[in-house]
Amino acid sequence: MSATSSLIASSAHSEERINLLGMTLAQLEDFFVNQLGEKKFRAAQVMKWMHHRCAASFEEMTDLSKKLRSKLEESAEIRPPKVVLEDISSDGTRKWVLEVSAGSHIETVLIPAGENRRTLCVSSQVGCSLDCSFCSTGKQGFQRNLTPAEIIGQVWVAQRSFGPRKDSSKRPVTNVVMMGMGEPLLNYQPVLSAMRIMLDDNGYGLSKRRVTLSTSGLVPQLDQLGEDIDVSLAISLHAARDDLRQQLVPINKKYPIDELLAACQRYLSKCGDSREVTIEYTLIAGVNDQQQDAQQLAALLQNLPCKINLIPFNPFPGSDYQRPSRNQIMRFQNWLHEAGYSAPIRSTRGDDIDAACGQLVGRVQDKTQRSARYQAQQRQNVS
């Protein structure tokens, strides 16, 4: 069975039209040749219309014959996630709430940085199957993985919000980070397909340094990633000791820090160029923000080409954690600078619309019952 046939067979109803939005170029070529009996080059044409110009219908594709457009209308569609809400922060950050199935929503955030940089934070799951203690997304529980169309559809929605693109060299979205709701490596194949579309010149044409996958550290999938694609890598570390990281990032029990960093080294060795891993470190008052923590972090990372992003904890209802003072954050940064590390402090963006790091929650039909347990614990703490 071809890749496209598999996609068609996986539809909930056989009579449904196939959604082309999440198809890679190879899958589109297969669809046009084997399903429609058309020339292979049509795939690149349609892909450019969908992703360069954010076309929402085949009728817009004026360089296709009416016969082909009619054929496409009968068997296929362009179906992004439905926009439920778009909110704009006072600092220019934009958040979309997107419906991906009845009753379930995800969130996508676009963060501007100057005139020429706009980073889109993309979700990979409805909720999150991990339960990091400092992240409100995980407290919502988990429903399901997103499809390739639902993942790349977030980029499509953000691009289209800027209106028609007359100059394809000017990209509304300049960077993408797989850092929204969910753990990307637990939804491996759909995330891989979506990132291939991001990199493809017929898709969004982003460079490998402008597409970043952020993971909590699933070692086998990280090793596979190095075989399949070359993108930038970010590691959600947050602690330099296994005992503390296991409290903050429970997956550490399965893949401890030494195994994770060894996998990072293997990934960098496959990239074939000078590359760094971005280490994400959420600073939590009294938990991981002391001088000893900085010294342990510096010693831990001394053999890994990396930079460290310091992320002040973003509070959410029911959490016992607190954000460190500004002075303490600066002290922690200085300790790392003294050890020779680049350690920028990530600006808190979009917190007035709950779009800051760790604040994305959406609406999840939780299959894990984690959300119910968390809310019961909150009620017990209040009483």
C-alpha cells in the first residue's frame, strides 16, 4: 500500500475527501500519480499554492486547469484546524485557539522579536502525555496525538493571518519551534512529516536552523531523529541532578541525564556542521535557582556544545512554585557567564493572554484522568 493510500485508508469515513494540507511532497506526488493519474509536477504546484500562498481552496489555484481543479474538489480538500479565538497581547504576541476535534482545542503562539523575526510555537498533541510538575499544559491531561495536517495547519493559520503573500521571500513566520502543547517525540511520524513540509522549498522553505524541536528527552526517538531529519534541537532540562530532574520532569526516571546528554552528542555528530543544543532551564524559586545549581549545571554541560536559555517560571493556578526575584535570576545568569556559558534570559511574552512558556492549556478531553485528579488535589489544598 502506498503512503497516500495509507492516509486515505486511515480516514474515519471512506467517503471523506483526503486532506492534502499535511502531505509531504513525496506523498503529494504519489497522490497525483497513483490516485488522480496526473503528472508528478502537479504536486509541487499544489504544495506551493497551499503553503506559499496559503490557498484555502482549489478554485484559487488559477494555473491548474478547470478539469483538474474539479477532480481535486471531488477527492481532496485543504482543511486546517478551525480558529476558535485569536488574541493579541500588549507586547504583540498572538495566540490562536484552534479546534482539532469536537470539544478539544489546542493553542498556538506567534512571538515577534524586532521587525524581522517572528517565532511560531507549535503544538504536537492535544494536551500532553507527560506530567512535568512546572507546566500547566501537563495538568490538563492527554487526549490524542495531532495529525500532520493539524500540526502544519498551525503554521498555515499563522501565515494566512498576515494576508496574501506577493513576495514569497518575505515570510510572516520566520522560525518554528515544536514547543507548544505536547511532547513532539511521542508523536514522531506526524511531527516528522510536518517538519519536512516546513523545510521544503515548496512548503515554507525554512532553514534547518530555523526549525527547532524541543524534547523532554526520549532517547530512542532522539537517536532516530538524527537519522531522519536535520533540525535544531532544544532539550527541556531544568535540573542538573537526576534526583531533582525526576521531580520536575518524570521521564527522567526512564532516561536519566547522562543518557540524554549522550544522545545529544550523537545527534550533533550527525548534523555535519557547527551546531549547538539549546538547553532550556526553567528557574523556580528555591528549587533550582541557587549558586550550587548553577555550578552543577556548568559542570554537567562542559563537554556539550550548547547555549542555555533561562526561563523564569510562569505561575499558573494551583501551582506551589514561585518565580525567582529579578535579582536572583540575574545572579544565576552571572554565575553561568562566569563559567563561560551564553545564558540569555527568555523574556516573558504574552502572559497577559496566557501565552507564555508553560501556560498553554487549550481544552482537552482527558483520557488519563490526570486533570480530574489535579483539580481534586487543588480543592483539597484550598479546604
